[in-house]
Amino acid sequence: MKKISEHIDLLIQDMKKRKQKPEYVIMGRNLCTEWLIEMSREGLIELNDVKKYKFNHRGVPVIVCESEILEVAPNAKYLMEG
């Protein structure tokens, strides 16, 4: 099974090939938990004792949602033009 961070990187690369700027990484809670474990094992993230976290993947903000999806969303302005 591919690492979640590798899958996100592939989605971002695909978006850049289409000349779209990745605006957000959207992932479900369970995937986010697995991603955080993966990132902490690699030493790429440090979790401190705070009430609210803001996560980024290579500078792209991460949004956590209820449904179990993993998607990289482009700028909303592009979606409205198409």
C-alpha cells in the first residue's frame, strides 16, 4: 500500500501538470490520523499539546472532513470559470 503522503504528492503533481495550483488537501478523519502517524514516524511533524492544530502538506493547507476522501482541490476561482 502506498503511503498517504506519496499519494498526496501524486495528486499535487497531476494538478500541476494541468497547470492548476493546489489550494487545499481534503482528507477524512481516519486518513488524517494515518497521515499524522506516518508523518510523525518519519520525523516530519511534531505534535505539541495544543487545542487546535493547522496542518500543511508541503505548504498546502489540509482540511479534515467527516467523509473518507483524499483529494487535492484547486483554486475555487478556476472551478467557477469552467
